[in-house]
Amino acid sequence: MPKMLWNVLRNLLSSPVTVRYPYVKSDPVDGTRGRISFDMNACDQCQDCERICPPAAIKVYPDEKRIEYDPFRCIYCHLCVENCMQKAILAEEVVRSPEYEKVKEVFEEGQ
């Protein structure tokens, strides 16, 4: 019991270990899989990313030269980044912040 009391007092008088999120944002850890974006100038609309995506978060419209990406469906496995032969999918270390509305991102040629 005295050992537990010492631990309780020490924790009450020390500073918190956790970060005060969202007031203080921490940096992402090295190797974090963050947001993906598409380079439409390099993309040849082959639909490999659409086929390889496990949750079907990417939809390619080759006739319209348009890609729809649903970040809320994405599990950030980055299989699409690894398998894109044209290197048209860019992986960023920027972690998406929480959002209030589910919006699909649309990438069109010329962007």
C-alpha cells in the first residue's frame, strides 16, 4: 500500500506524459504512411491502382482522364504507391487532420 501511495503522489505532482492534442500537435513518426496524391501528368490511366487497392478507395475513369480518391475509405497501406509503374502516385508524410464531412478528392488531367 505505501508503495502505491508513493506512485500516486508522484504522478499527481509531475507534468503529464501525454501531449495536449489538439492544442499541441506532435510530429509524425519516421515511416508514417500519410496522405497520397496523384500526378496526373505522369499517370497513364492504366487502372493498376484501382485493381490493387484493398478497400477500393481509388476509382479511375480513363475516358474522362479523372481519378476519384476516397480518403475515408483508404487504409493507407500504400500498395498503390508501390505498384504504380509510372510513379504517378506520391506518398506524403503529412497525416490527414480530422474532418467533419466525407469528401472525395478528384484529380483531373491538367492539375
